[in-house]
Amino acid sequence: MAHRSIRRLTAASLAIGALALTGACSSSGGGSSSGGEIELWTHNGGNEAELGVVNRIVKDFNASQDKYTVKVQSFPQDSYNDAVVAAASAKKLPCIVDIDAPNVPNWAWAGYLAPLDLPESTWDGQLPTTIGTIDDKVYSYGFYDVALAMFARPSVLQAAGVRVATTDQPWTKDEFDDALAKLKGAGSWSYPLDLGTGGGGEWIPYAYSPFLQSFGGDLIDRTDYQSAEGVLNGPEAVDWATWFQGLVSNGDMSAKSGEDATADFVNGKSAILYSGSWANDTVRKAFGDDVAVMPPPDLGQGPKIGGGSWQWGMTGQCDDTDAAQAYLEFAHQTKYFVDFATTLGLVPATDEAAAQVPAYAPGGASEIYRTLAKDYALVRPVTPAYPIISSVFQKATQDILSGGDAQTILDKAVKDIDADIKQNGGYEY
């Protein structure tokens, strides 16, 4: 997936992390400062475009004053989390790190992150999904988000007698089911729908838990984050699982689609693609103006999409918090939000930045993605238990797609999640 944001914090591989750590910390001692110098770690090693924006911000900050110096250390994304875990264990975390949004609560609970002490006005006009808030304290912020959507060709929908869904009038569940039946009847595609079921890892909860939430269920009871009982295995959740499973048994979609769902859509293998704003350029290049970007269907409780991408925070081991806070405050300038949006094509996180990016400004070609992010995005559960929740839901979803009994699968998922929460003392901060 082009946006590279949907990854789960896996169990630490200290061997890999230690190797990555050796070069990064041997000279500077991680978060320790020397003459006002602090380190910033990023997962963007190998991603020249995004790393280039990071380097520009750091260069500007270093040139803007002579009290502090920030030094960038980039890692390949696949080894980044392991490097952070290894550094935390060795008490050698740098002062500034980037974090995949759903991992912020776990990293804060583990002591990897400290709250930011920036003015409350800093967050005015910013998408809530791009702010890592825990117990009313901000631990991180991001420059961008992405938005899930459904893509179709209006000409194809019209030929099948299906209306184009809009943010004001999304498809109902019945309309969505009817649309699939009509498209399937046309017989022009391998399957009328591609929900990206060939994907794995964090894609699964990011993409499919919003359907669960639209039915009225959830991954965990968010009143206190102590149990998944009743929300992941209650009637609404079972209805979601039965519906989701039925998409396969009815022949509406494959239990495991191709690895590149966007390419399959462009090549005519599906009529409706469920993907994200990162697919926009490819789809529009293929079909020009014959593209409809639509919200997911309203399955009972309104359309929902996942929210939250990579964010920046200060570590709990930083011994020059003034330097780290100064950098993070400096970096939170509209021009840098604009830089990320224009360089990467991602959804700008603030209203001011969106107004300065033609594609996302009112009436812009990509404005709909910011509308979706503002109106329908729901952050993944703000709990340190999220890594286990994610892992358990991934297996449960795959078992459901394989035809297993929905109630049994979801009861087992609840049991596993609740056991982990209990074993960790409720994950109290």
C-alpha cells in the first residue's frame, strides 16, 4: 500500500533491533544531549520523498536558532519498531521519534513517550485522528492522514441501474447489497467487489473494523477499555461477521483477492474497489473523469472508516525536553503540513494547510478524502492493548472469511483479548 501507514507493532525482535541500534546510538547515546544536540528517529529510510520533507524541517529548525541541533537517523520501516523497542530496553531512546498512530497508547504505557507541553491552541483546526491524545494529554501529532473510500466508474454503475453514493447520501446496507447483485448479474467481472482481502497485518483491522463499527459493534468497549465482551461478540458483531462472510459465500467478493487490488480494479477484474486515497492517482490515470469516489455503506450506524497515520512525539528517555519541545513546536507550521501534502499527495492534517493545497481546498479534486477523514474516521482503540486486539482481530477475520462459525470465532477473540488485558493489570498508565 503506497501510503505505508498501516502496520502493526509486532512483538519485539531484539536481535534485529539490536543490529539496527548499534550504528544509531553508539556515538550519541540515544536521548542524551551534547551541546544541545538531540536525535530524531524516523521510519522513512528508503522513502526519499517523505524523508526529504523531514530533512527540510530539521534543516530549517537548526538554522532558525543556535541553541539546539537536531540530528536525523532514518531506518527502513521493516526494522524501525524493533529498533525503538531495543533502544528503549537499553535506555538509549532518542529524543524524538515517529510512531504509527495506533501504537501511541502502547508506547506511552510502556514509557517510550512523554506528553507534549505545547499550547492548546496548537491543535486548532487539526483532524482529531492526527493527534495522539490519551487521558486528555497529547503525546503525538501527525502532518497527514489517509482516507478509505470506495471507487467505481459512474458509467458502470449507471449501466447496471445503480446510483452513485455520496457523502450526503451513502448507500444503505440494502442498497449496497442490491448494487452487488445487479453488478454480479452483469457478469463482466471476476467479482463485483474487491475489499482487498488479499492484504494482511494492520490492513485487516484498519479496513474491516469500520464495517463492524458501522453495524454497531467494536473491537473493545471504549467506556473503560477493559473488555471486548458484548461489543466484539454481541448481536451486532455477529451480524457484521455473517454479512462479511456472506459476501464470499454469495460470490460478491473473493475470500482472498489479489495482492494489488487497485491494479485488479483498473484491469477490469472488479466493479467496486475498497481502498484508500493512495489509490486515487492510479485510478484517475486509468479512467479520467469516469471515477466516483464514494463513502463506505451505512450498515446501520453510519459509514465508518479507519483513521490515524504516522505521528511525531517526544520520548520518555529524552534528557533535553526543552530541545525536543522546541523542535516539535517549530515543526508544527502550516507550511510543513503543506509540504507533506503536496510532496506525498496525502490528506493535510489542518484546515489551514488544506486551504493552501489546491487538490484539498474547497472544490478541489481530492477534497472528498478530507471530508471522509473529518466526517467518518474513527481512531483505532486508544489503549495499550491495541497490539493484541489487532492481532486477535486479524485471525478472527481470516477465520470468518474462511467460513468458520461467527459466534464461536468472536467469543474466542473476546476471551483472548480480555485475558491479555487482565494479565497486564488492565493496562493502567
